[in-house]
Amino acid sequence: MPSPEITRTTIMQASLFCKIIQAKKGEEQIWKNWFSSNGEIKLNNIVINQAIKLDTEYEYTYPIILTNCSITSLTLNRGSFNSYVKFDTSQISHIRINSDTIFYNQLFITNCEIGNLFLDGSYKDEVYIFSNRFKNIFETRDPTFWDKIIFNNNTFENSIRFWGGVFKREFFLYDSMFKGDVSFQNTCFEKGLKIGENNIFESELNFQSGRYESLLIFGGQFKEVDINGGVFGRLSFSDNMKINDRLRLSFSFNLTINDLQIDFTKINCKNFLVENRNGQISSLKLEGIIPKDTYCEFVSINTPTNINIDNLTNFGYIYFKDVTYSTPKFSNEQLGFWVIKNSDLGKTTFMGSDFSRLYLDFKSSKITESFLSDTIMPSEIKSHDGVNSSEQQRLGYGQLKKIYENRGDAVSALEYYAKEMNALEKSKKISLWEKINLFLGRISTNHGTNWARGLFSTMICTLLCFSLISLSSGISSSFTKVGWIFFCNNSIPAFLEFFNPLHKSKDIISILKSTKPELIKLTWAISVVDFLSKIFITYFEYQLIQAFRKHGKK
């Protein structure tokens, strides 16, 4: 029959404690007062006022459970725990687990009041830290967690520092109160860090360096979130996240984020800053509703190959400053897409930025309230899925044109006007006559943007029309070498006169007849061709003049 468990408070020497937990197989009877019926070393209501230090390379065989204990100091310098270890409903002033300590089974720290906790070592199984009160510092230096580590319903009254360590599986941080700073640096989360809802951070949550497969913040209350460095595979904020002061992604150290996702509907924050001076964000996604009087700044974002603004409504203020690329500026390679879909950018300011290396994928959005200063917008609207809508292209180019008109940049506005008209030409909603008008505008001067094309097209149009006049008159009716030589040598005066849109048909005929009257055959076709020629030549010359006035006052 097993011995009854100790129920009264017992003051124990540290040396006795070490002997008990180092019990070997076959020594159960020696320490029978401390063994439960399940074969566990179970210490209840123990008070140890001396410092406990385990320094030997020892294999701890039995499960160890400490319940309602009071321990001044516990240091595990080395050793292997082959069964689970559980601290429950105990008061421990100081716990230090050093790097040569290995837990092959689960570690539980639940319902305890702990002063300082320093975790190093290696943890082969799950670690559960539930419903504890940490009065002083919680710190990791260089532990390795091979399985899940779960924090739930804890209260941290002082700083919590993850200053190193490798986390092979998911790390869950839920339903806890953090009264001091919480900082992460030199940590490696191979399967990601998840910060769940109902956490309350009364001081700063800070990330300075490390590697994170993902950082997912599902909710909670925060005073300030500051991300200064690290490499992130995915960074996502969502689900009713409230930030009292500001959310600041200040990548002053080399921070890289492959996928940054921000849902403003689920983040309650008046001051939002993403500052990325030395790092890199490969993909940036913004969505949700930005409330009134909310300021969102994206400063020095380096090399964003994909920007996705999807279902975003902005009632506040957005600033993009110094968006640049690490690739050479002279390279013409397009790097990615800037998607604006079903969104209203509202009051958005772009300063000192260059989006020319991105295609704009535009769909059913409003961007006309945006302001540009020293910024280059995308030059081409193109869908990332390869299905291009001429109607969406027209709307996009039209709004880009309006943005430049509002800032007084008529030249850039004209460039986007030309693209808008070219997109309209492809539309199926316009008539054939409108398509002809747009076609002529495109081939003449590209709607007033290219005077060189206008000069060339005017020359070609005049030459073709004059050739028809000459053919109708009988000159060069045969395209032989002799005919072309005669045409070039004797028809140049008439050709130059033909440039004048106010010329008269009889003046052209008179010049031609003066060269060789016997070749001239007067027909009714000359008047018809000359009438049509005046229309087309006048149109092309008008387009040429408009293109020359591109940089002048309209």
C-alpha cells in the first residue's frame, strides 16, 4: 500500500531536495514519502529557503511535480530530465535553466508566482506556461524548443525578453497581461510567432532582430508596437487590434519582410508608421477602413515588387515617402504590380517616390484626391492575371491624368490623357466613327504628345494626297523610274503649295500644267481628291501644332 502524501508544510534542505529528485530506479522505497501512487516524485507544501543548484550530468528518471511549494532559488546548470516536470501553484523567487540542461518530456509551469525566470537549455517536447504571475524579469538567451511553446493567461509585471533562441515549432502567446516592455532580438521562429487576442501590452512590444517564418498578431491592446529589425516571411495584423499610442515599423536595422499584410479595419491605431531605411519589403498589402484623423506613414520602403491595396477606404491620411528600388535606375525591367482594387485612397500623399518600375493593376477605385510631389507614377496599367480591361485602363489613366492636372503638371497629364484615349479606342462601347477619330489622333501625334510623329505623319499624309492629285492629273501615272524622276523634278513647287490648307485646286493645276501641259488631264476626280486632302492635311497640321504647344500654355 502506498504511503500517504505529505499534506502539511515541510521545511526542506536543498541537499535533500536534490537527493529526492535524483532518485534512481529501485530507490522508490527509500523516498517513499515523496512518491505518488503513479510513480511520480511529488513534492507538496515544501519550503526551501536555500539556493538549489544542480551541477552534475545526471539523468532524472521520474516525473517531478512540485505543488504549493516555496523555493528561494532554483538553478539547473546541466542534466537530462527524461520524464515530465511540473511546477504548479508554487512561489519561486528565482529560476535559471542553463544551456546544458535537456528536457526530453513536457515542462509545465502553471499557477505559479515567480520572481525571475531565465530559460536556456534544450526542450524536446512541449512547454506550457499557463496562469502565472512573473514579478520581475522573464528572459531567454539561447534555448532550443523542438516542440510547441504556449504562453496563456500569464501576468508579467516587469520586462519579458526573448533575447535569443531557436523555436522549431509554433510559439503561441495568448490572453496575457504585459506591464513591462516585451522585446524580441536574435530569435529564430521557424514556424512562426502567433500573438492572439485578449493580450494587453501596457508598455512597448519591440522586435529588433531575428528570423520569423511569420508574425501573426490576431488582436489585443497595445501601447506601442515597434519593429526595428529582423527577417519576416509574413507579417500580418488583424482581428480588433487596438494600439493606444502608435504602431511603428521602423526598420533601422536590416529588416526584410517578404509579405506585409495590414487590415486597418481590425487595427485601432491613430498613428501608424512603417519606416524601412535599410531593410526590404517584397510584398505590401493594405486593406480595410482607415478612420478619420488616423495617420499612416510608409517611409523609405525599399524594393516593393508587389503593392496590393484591396478594398481599402481611407478617411484619414496616408503618406508614402521615399519609395525606392535597390536595382539600377537605368534598368527598364518591370519588377512587379501595384494593385488598386475596389478602393478609395482618399487623402493620400506621395513624396519623393518612384513607382515607374511597377505595372498598375487598377479596378473600380478612386485615387483622384491623391497629391504627388517629386513622384513618378506607373506608366502602364496592366492586369497581373493577364486579362486587361480597356474600360478599367481608361478609368485608371483618366484619374492619373486628373491627379497631375490638380498639381499643375500639364505635361504629365497630357501623357496620361493619350493613354486614356488609346484605351478608349479599344473599348467596344464606342461607335466606329469615334474609333476612326481616336485612330487618327493616335497615328498623328499620339493625341498631342509627340510632335516628331506629327511632323512625319503630316508629311506622309500630304505626300499621299498629292500623289493622288498627280495620278488624277496624269502625271506619273506609271510608276516607272522615268515617271518618278519627272515627278520629283517638276512637281516639288506644287507639292510645297499643297501644304497650305488654304490653297485652291486651280493653283495646283496651274503649277502642274506649267511643267508639261501636254500630260495634264483635267478630271472631276481632281476636285474631289483635293477637297478630301484639305480635310486630312488640315487635321494633321492642327495636331502637329498642338504637339508643338505641349510645353506651352493651353
